[in-house]
Amino acid sequence: MAPSPDSPSAPSLGIWFIGARGSLATTATIGLAALAARLTDETGCVTAHQEMDGRGLAAWTDIVVGGHDVGTTSLAKQAERLVAGGVVPGVLVQQVAADLDAVEQRLRPGVRAGESPDQRADVERLAADIRELASGVDRVVVVDVSSTEPPHDAGDDAASWAALQAAWDAGRAPLSPSSTYACAALLADASYVAFTPSPGIDVPALRELAEERGLPYAGSDGKTGETLVKSALAPMFATRALAVRSWTSINLLGGGDGSTLSDPAARSSKTGTKRSGLESMLGHPVPGPMHIDYVEDLGDWKTAWDHVRFDGFLGTRMTMQFTWEGCDSALAAPLVLDLARLTGRAVEAGKTGPLGALGFFFKAPIGSQEHRLATQWEELLAWSHDCAERVSERTSEQVSP
């Protein structure tokens, strides 16, 4: 069994969601409240795995949620929609209604692209909101679960932290919304996790700022469904010396994510991360179309169908097909809670910069080129144990006379 984090020395943690009123963040908030009240078990939570070293992780009861969102639909209303879609049980939402109301009071307005000419003021306001939550906990992790943005290049205006500040002085606003949030997180001394493929912290100026402030960050693009299956299956073909000739992927999505990805520009961000990992694992370019299509009727559910053509001994052509059907929010929610707990402990362990060992959770791991799921798992376990040891040593030093 993983050592329990529940102890008098366990730290308190704030999770600040970007996109806090969306399906994923709402599901995670409901799940966190249910875990804290012991109304559900830890199925799907990687940090609860028996091989995971849980020392120094914030207990479920010591985690507080806040966040930003451009939408105004209340968490209670969003929860009702999730119940209607079969994502969460209605009785569970009733049991944690008071918790949702408490989180609602900690949500603040977000930012939209091109809405404000003063990006520095936006960043300062967002950072002040995060600091408000930080005043009541040991540390805060900002997790971006907002809608996927199209690719965005801030260019020379964000080539360095000094260049970004000069751009603001000149009245320019070079950062996309996701990068604006990432900048605010860093200025609030909060670590940052990109669960979307949006630009976020992947800007030279922001990486420089993270290094300057000694903050860790992780991402990007959560690996929850079809790509998760690929990261387990593709190494099988490679290690058995089977030649993959084509890999066709059809993804059908409903809900807000599907609607966002119906835009070709936003969709290109997602397909890019899905394609790069597959080719890295197989070691060569792989032909075959990759579609992401919006089907409104699916709601928060998604279906993926993959068709793989490969050659075996003597050139015998064979085929593998698989279908993956799942609830996107329910698959992702425990992972964002895991990422917040692991990143929060990484701060305590003195980790800084990109957390490549968290690549187990992502399609496009920042700080790592590894995509094979089994290898990522071993790296995660080793890294988690190292963090636990460092936190344990620091705690021992603090209590020693």
C-alpha cells in the first residue's frame, strides 16, 4: 500500500482551475468533495495506487479549490447538467452541494482574447486572485483545463521576460489567454500545470520567469482516452518488430470540448500532440488520417475508433482495430487532482523547471521525449519516491532539536 499522506504534517493545497466552471473542473470539484467526505473510493486516482509513494502529498481533506472562468453558469447548474448526462450520480451532487457553493464563492472572472488592451493589468488582476487563495494554504497549483486554443506565437514580444515587459510598456498584448493565465500563476508564485494543448507556459518569456522564481511546471495535453491506449499499444508493435504501415484514428466528441475542436485552428493543436507521440514511439512517420469530429448528441462522452495495418513475418499484412468509449470528464478529473497533489509536493521537495517525470499524464510531455506508457510509469514511480524522500528529510530536519 502507498504510505498515507494523512498526517499532522501533511500540507494544505490550493488548486486554482482555469476553466473552473467547465465540465472537467466541475467533475473534479465534485470528486474532491466526495473523496474528502469518504463518499466515494479512489478509483482512477493514480496517487492512490499501491506502488505510489504517497508521503508528503496533501490529504483530500486539506485541498481547497478556486479558479477563473469566462462563463457565468454556476457550479450547481453545471453539476445538474453533468447528472443529466450520466457523468456523476445525482445523489452525490446533493451530498456535496454545500461544498460546491463554497467553491463558487472563490471563483473569479477570467479573460478573453482581445477583450482588454492592457494585458499587464489583466495579469496583475489574475495574480491577485490566485494570491487570495494562497493566503490560506501552504501552496497553490494552477491547473489549466480551459477550452483548447489555436496555435499562437507571441513572437519577439515574448522572446524574454524583459521583451514581454517592454511590449506591455508599448501597449501591446502578445500573450494568448492561456499564456496570460500562466504568467499570472508564476507572478503569484504558484506552480502551473497545462492539461490542454494551448500555448500556456510554452513561451520563452514565461519559462524564463519560472526559472527566475524557482517554480516547477508540467504539461501538456492530458492523456485520457485514445492516446492513452496508443501509448500502451504502439510500443508493442515496435518491440515485436512488427512494421506499422498505417494508423487511422477517428475521434467523435460532444460537449464543450467537441464544440471548441470543431474549429479547424483549435483542432490542429490537438491533432498535433496526438500525432507526434505515435510517431516517436514507432520511430518513423505513420500515414493515415486523424479526425476529430463534433457530435453534439454525445454530450460529455467520446468515442474513438482506430484501424491499424501492419506487416508481420514474410510481409504478411494484418489488421488491428479497437474502439474506445469513455466519459471525458470522468477520465480526466482524477488526473488533474493527481497532478495538483504531485506538483504541490514537488514544490516542497525543491523541484523547479519542467517536471518531465509527469509525462505519464500527457500527450506532449514538457521536459521529456518519452511517450511509452510503461516506461513513463516507471519514471513516475521513481520520481515520486525521490520527492517523498526529500520531503521526509526536510520534515525531519525541521522537527529535529
